[in-house]
Amino acid sequence: MQLRLSEWQYKVFQDNHRYRVINCGRRAGKTTLSAIEILSFVQQYNPEKKKKGYVWYIAPTYKMAESIMWETLMEMIPKKMIKKTNLQKLKIETVFNVDILLKGAEDPDKLRGNRIDLCVFDEVAFFRRWKEVWKVVRPTLADSKASVMFISTPNGFNHFKKLSEKKGKNWVYYHFTSYDNPYIEKAEIDQAREEMTEDSFAQEWLGEFRKMEGLIYKEFQRNVHMVKIPKLDKSEYTFTRSLDFGFGHKSALIYFAIKNDGTEIYAYDGMYKEGLTERQIADIVKVKDSGKYITNPVADSAQPMSIAQLAEYGVFFSPVIKDKDSVVHGIAKVAELLKIRKDTGRPTLMFNEDLDWIANEFERYRWMENKSSDGAIKQVPYKVLDDAVDAARYFAMSYKRPYRITKKYDRSKWEI
């Protein structure tokens, strides 16, 4: 098996420290390194008295373990190395008497085991219950004195930051940026820099620990982003809507017009009101939809019953797809749309000057520190008066995705 290692991957691969903490920017090659580490261990395993060996790969969720590593391993591992696979259990039995098991960290109690010979924690900065996970896994490393990789991009000043500061003869820390991957064109990363906020780019691509402070949308300026809406010709624009449900607070509905060339997006209409039932929201939507062909409408996926109820009233929304750390990534997507474009001299996303409630929320939306049960500190948005900015975030996360809503609603299945 011949695999190419970049300079930074080879340096980490050759390191003999028991605990290796690896901080990498996006697309630096951490998944490939993890797979190579696992397969190399399997091939070199020399069991005493034919004792079976165990390799664990642990991601923040079971679904992530499957989507990130299962496919990678199945592409890289030679078929002659495989004795048996079990996709349901995410388990690979090898001819070297080593089992590879992929795990999710949602429920730490399910990580209890007898022995681990190699453990890889991937995207460890995004573990929600890290202290509990480590407490359960640590004893299983003792018998074999297993090597451990903690690998991730940063996520504020949380437990991964503390791991990076660990000292001792068994510990080593590495930091690499996306620029350290020789297989990605520098221009591609530079383009990402242009599209993202400084903090987001530094954290995601440069692997820097950033503490988010103050206003979230520093790019927003009322005199730039609140505009008089031009004539929205149906031949030049497509139309969609986004909804954040409110019960004890506001429901925020925003309509967007997207220019066909992608250079302009206008939030041209909306609704911002407290105490609305699903029936009342549906009646408002039907009126505002009039004369427009609406595509790809989305609503908060945390409220599936409300989405289903609206569908019963003939108003359709897809639940927004929320990926890993979707709030932070969604904020970055909105911020990208708020930045001034070089080609037009204007931002991509602009708002109807009459929708004052949108401007009010953008100007007050701030970061705060949140301390979890395991003591980790994470920067999160302050969850007050955030309905309009949430609706804008759902739109930014979804408008380029190929959603399709069924005209006939089926409670058992969303067609996406």
C-alpha cells in the first residue's frame, strides 16, 4: 500500500509521543493522516499470545464517524487486509487480528470497553461532553498504554485549547494551517479569505484559537445594507422565504429575491410578530406568496411539528439542514454575503429599508461565553432578539442547496 504523505503529515506520523495533539486548518489533510495512522498500526500489530488488537476512531457523532472515516477507510484499505465488515456497527475486522471500530461521542457511556490499543479522536474540539468522554475512555488505554491522537480544527477557547497546552514527556502539540497542504492551490485558500470574516478564516483555515467578542455581524452597516428595493423582475430573480418560529417571542419570516447571476440578494418583504399560531403564519404566507413562484423555502428544523402543521394548511417549508457547529458556520455564510463585493462595490445581501426590525437585530446580535457541564467554555450568540438573524442564517445555509418540496405532503417522508 503506497500513500502520499505531505511534509507535515510525515512529521506527525513519525512522532513517537504517546499523546499527540494536532491542530489543523480545514482541508489540511487530517482525515487522511488519521486513516494512515490506523492502517499502519493494523499492519504492524504484533499480538502477544494472539491477543486481539482494537483500534478506535471517535468522532463527535456516530453519523460523522460514518461519513468522515468509514468511506475513507474503505477506499484506502486493501481488500486483502479485510476479514469482515459490518456497516451497521461501523466495524472492520482485519486479517491482522485487529478490529477497527468507529464510534460517536454523543453518549459517553456507550464508549465503555475493555481495552484500546490505538485511539484517534477526530474533530475533538466539537465534542459536546468531552470531560465525560475522556473519563470513560481513559481507563481503556491503560493496559496497552495506547497511543492517542487528538486532532481537530479549533472551536473557540474550549477543551481543545486546553489539550494544546498540555505539558509532559508524553505529550506533544502540532499546529498546521491549510496552507501546509501542498495539494490545495494557495489561490483557493486566498479566495476563502476574501469571502470570510477575519475571525472565521483565522479559526477555520489557519487553525488559530480565536475568542469571539462583541458584535457578531461587524460587517453590517445600516446605511449600506438597508436599501430601497428595485423592481424585482421575475425573469431576473428567483424567490424564496425563510422562517424562524416564535412562541414566547417573535416569529420572523423573511422573503428573499436572488438575482440570476448571484451578485445581488434582496430581503424584500417579511413578517415579525409575537404570539402567532401556525394557522395565522400560514395565512400570512399565502398572502405574501401571491404573484411569486417560491423555491427552496426553509424553516427551523428544531420545530418539525410546526413545519408539518403548516404543510397541513398548504404552506410548505423544508427543515433547514444543520451541519456540525451549524450556528457558527451559518453566521460565517451570512457575514460572507454582507461583505462588499469587488465587482459591484455593494454587498451581495441587502435588506428593504422598511424592515427596520431586521436592522435592529443585526446591530444588537452579540457573542457571549457559555460554560458547559464539563467546564468547557464556548463562545455562542446571545439568544435574545435573534429571530430575524436566525431566519437570515437559515437562508444563507440553504439557498444554494437543491431542496425540493413535495406538493402533496407526506408526514412520513420529506422529499429533499
